[in-house]
Amino acid sequence: MKEIIARAKDGISLNLYIQPGASQTGFAGVYNDRLKVRVQARAIEGAANKSVCDFISQQFHVTKSSVILMKGARSREKQVFINGDAETLAQTAQGLIDQ
């Protein structure tokens, strides 16, 4: 089983499953060992990827430049890195997973 959250010295990485074209942007629990994120943006010309990074930055209270798409630019399964205090970010992520 793959971990949803991986801590690093300068932040965390999150494994996400993205549902583009949703009626609302938001978290939708866990799906296939990944945190599911619904985004209103369509997967056209990177709009969904940008929407995911913007949404993650808002939810984790970090700047947009602190969220980096590491893997999955052309896939629903993505990995993002969030730069910041690893402990605080991991607690926020765990709270989202536990909902």
C-alpha cells in the first residue's frame, strides 16, 4: 500500500487522485490510496493541474509557488510537493484524510 503523505526535511509530498470537471472544487476522501481532489477545471491545456496547485496552496495556507507538481502532469494520479514546515503540513494533510 502506497502512503498518501511522505515527509521530507523541507515539506511533504502528497499522492493525489484528481477528478477534473467536477461541479465544485474540494477534497473527496481517499481513493486508491490517494487523497481525492475534485476540481471544476477541465483537463485542457493544464487548467486542471493549475487548479489543483492553487487549491492545495489555499488549503495548506502556503504560497502558490510552494506547491510543485512532481509527477502526473498528464494523469489523474499526481504527486505534489508542498514546501514548508513538514510537521504542520503533515498534520493538515492527516486531518483531510481522516475526514
